[in-house]
Amino acid sequence: MNDIQARLDLQRRERLGMVEAIWGEHKTTHQIVEIVSRLKDVREFALVTRVDYEKAMELKKYLHDAVFHDQANCVTVGEPVELNPKLGEVVVLSGGTSDLPVAAEAQLALRCHGVKVDLLMDVGVAGLHRLLNNLETIKKAKVVIACAGMEGALPTVLAGLVSKPVIGVPVSVGYGVSAGGKSSLAGMLASCAPGLLVVNIDNGYGAAMAALRILKS
């Protein structure tokens, strides 16, 4: 099975307070198993992102303690960081239910680092009352992560309503000119809401780690 020479960042938790995430989409099952096995040897938690059901079931043949999180398309192995109430809470929102995999990835990544997360689904601007009805809950969060496809307006609206840091996540959902999330990304980057932070398309994990940096600052 020794078909890779991955250089694991075993000091990342000590250096940054983050566990090393393993990108699973373009790795073979055996490559992931080898990396996770090396992490297990040093008793380090493993988070594997972008794993579909078929690959997750293959992984479980070799990693019997692996847990597949189907909504987030992620696999975890080991014990995550215990919940730390002192870090505060993050609210993760999605414009629609099609954004769930990205929002759930962000939610899982934060929970793996001991952060309390509230997930609010289907509160996009097409029905603005849905967002406004949850505004008081959103305002209680220390950081807000907003996942949206189509034109990506949700983070801009939020950043104009709440004073807390808002992180926009463009999602590759939408017809034609949505262009796999590029329209959403461009809209967020061109936002008139001052201070809106934006990560790459579908990067729920990256948004979660940005929120974690804010919480720990």
C-alpha cells in the first residue's frame, strides 16, 4: 500500500490549533488509508473531505472506526476536540437546501475543533422573511458563515444586517451563467457590504478554518 510519500503536517494542531484535513476527492482509497493510518499511529484525529458514499464504504473496509458524515461528504477517524464553550458559537447558513453539502462541511469542520455550531438552512434572499425571522439567532453568533449559489447575494445582505464577521462561501449551484459558482464568487467579491470575507467556491472547510482563526484571536 506504500504508493505515496505524503509529508504530513503533524505540528499543525500545535502551531495553528487545527487538525490536518485530507482532501479525499482526488486520492485513491489506498492513499487515504495510508495517510489516516499514519495519523492514527501518532494518535492524531483525521478529517477527510470530499468523500462520496462509495469511497467511504471502501475506506471502512480498512478503517473500521471511520465515520461517514453523509451530508458533509466527509469521513472522520478518531476523537474530535471536545466542545469549548469559551470559543463561542458560529452560525452557518445556506441560501437553499442544495447548498447543504458545503454548509455541512463547514459545520462538521468546526465541530471537530470544539466549536458550537448552529446550522440554518434555506434562508436565501428569494424569501427574505425567512432570513429576517432568524435574525436574532444570527446576531448571537460570534461569526457567521453564509453559503450561497446563484448570484450569491445572501452574504452581502447579512453583512449589511449584523456587526459580526461574515464569511461568504460561493456554492456551485445555479443555471447557465451561474458557471459552477463563478457568478456567486464574483458577486461576493464585488459586494458593497464593507468587511465581507470570501473563500473559494464550495470551500466549506476553508470558511470554517477562517472562522476558527477569528474565534481564537
